[in-house]
Amino acid sequence: MLLFRPDVGVFSRLLQQISMHSGGREVLDQTVINLEYKGNVVSLHKKYNCIDYSADWRCPLSCGNDTVIAHFTGTPKPTRQSPINLEWVRSLNGSARCVHTNRGCCGFWPQFFCDMKRSLPQLSVRLQHSLNETGDCLVEGTAL
């Protein structure tokens, strides 16, 4: 997550860095952003930037109930417009599909499914259709 003040000069430098790498070697946006802001980065409390991997039991990161921003890493993302994928996201034990994967914060998938159901008008038509095919929210107290 980034919090920053817009600056045309910074934006221009970021575009230049990206264009320098367009000759066949892909550069991640995160790489050029990290280089631009090197030495000026402040870490936030993990509840505002939580990454919870199930792939590595040695990873000490975990997201608590106070999490504000959780990263859904890996593939497929929980917003993938496929009824099968959305059924895994909806499932209360869908996080079992995360064991030994790089999908982060899967414990939040069922709640995220309910949030998507509540936000249908703001989503793409295709995602709305897939969510409607998938079924109701299963998280207790948030039935839709």
C-alpha cells in the first residue's frame, strides 16, 4: 500500500524508468517505485499492510481481526470471474485450497466474497453475473 503526494516530476521519472526497460526485459512497477522513494519509506503497522502466506509455515506473518488492508497474493485472485473460483472464495473452508500455495490472506476470502456481493453495482457485469451464479454469502451475520 502506498500513501504519497502526487508529483508530476516523480511520475515522469517513473515513466522514464519503465520505458528504459521496455526493450524485452519486464520491470515491475514496485521496483521503480522502490528505487524512486529509496530512503523515504515508512512502514505502516501490519494491520494496514497485511500479507499472510500459507505457503511457508516459517513465515511469521499473520493477519488478525483488526486487519484493514490485506494482500491477496498469488493466483488466482479472489476476484477472478469464474464461478468455480468464486465458490472457493465463498466457501468457509476454501482456505484449504491455499495450503502450500502463494495465495495470501485466504482466511479473509469468505468475508471478501460477502463484501463483493454487497458491492455488486460497482463491479463489472461479468463479475456480477458470476457472483450471482455462485450463491449466497456464507459468513454468519452477513447473509445476503
